[in-house]
Amino acid sequence: MKQTEDFNIIEGCRKNKRKAQEQLYRKYYSYALATCISYVNNEYEAVEIMNDAFMKAFKNLAKNTEVQHFKSWFRRILVNTAIDYHRKNNKFKYAEDIEEANEVNVSENVEDQLSAEEIMELVQKLPDTYRIVFVLYVIEGYSHKEIAAELGIADSTSRAHLTAANKKLRQLISNSIRDYA
């Protein structure tokens, strides 16, 4: 039933039927927004990226031939659109220097003290470049070589940004846990 419904919606989108496009948009809105918000500082930017990604998906839907792979194909569009957004806005050129951050030890049981939502809120506080590399590597599973190619940076720069992101995130988590105590 579900696959037949998805097939009908996607086929309608391929034929540029507005009702089908609206159904697809509504069906994947939350998923798309949650994906996009990982890459930016605010919901306004996430919605902008998401809408651009939906437009790209509608335009290129004929190239995606298998309905059962739509979600993963669309996720790739969402991620690439977020990267394009940052590239277009030159957000990779400047990164906050966090060398002054002290080494922070965080409890092994962080998950007992912070929820996934709280951790993602802390990820949102990372500088743009660090957050993008962190999300691509940790959440999306990209390699440093793939990240470097996508962002137009060196592999070593990707590694350095991830190290800095991890260090800053440990500091943010430690501060957050202290606030609970």
C-alpha cells in the first residue's frame, strides 16, 4: 500500500502535477527540515535550503528511477544543497579559532545526562565550517576525502576541522553538564 502510494505521488511529480508535488513536499517536509537544520544556524536558512532542494528534486525526479530509493536520493540532494548554500555564501573561508579551548574531559555516560536533541542543539553552536564537516563525517558518514572534494578543501583541513569541532563540542557538552549539576 505505502509503496503504491509513494509510486503514485512520485509519478505525479514526474508529470509536473502540482497536487502530487504538494503531497511529496508535505510527506518529506519534517525529514527535509531536520536534515537541513543540521547544516545551518537558524530555521530560516534551513527552510531556504530545504525549498531549494525540493525544487532540485522536482526538476530531476525523472533521473531517479526507483521509488524505493527516493528518500536516500533526496537526502543526497538535501546535503549537496546545504553544501552549495555554504559555498555560495563563502561560509568556508573563515573558521573560528578555538585553539585556546582547554582539553575537556566528558563523562562516558553523556547520553544519560543529555538527550539527542540537546546534543544536536550543541552541534548547532559549532562554527559553520566545523559543524558542516562534523555533520558530514559523523552523521552522514562521508570520508575526509569526500568532504574535501565536496567543500574544495584539503583532506588535512577536513581532519583539522573535525578535530576542532570535536574539541569544541566536548567543551560545550561539559559546560552543559555543569549547568545541570
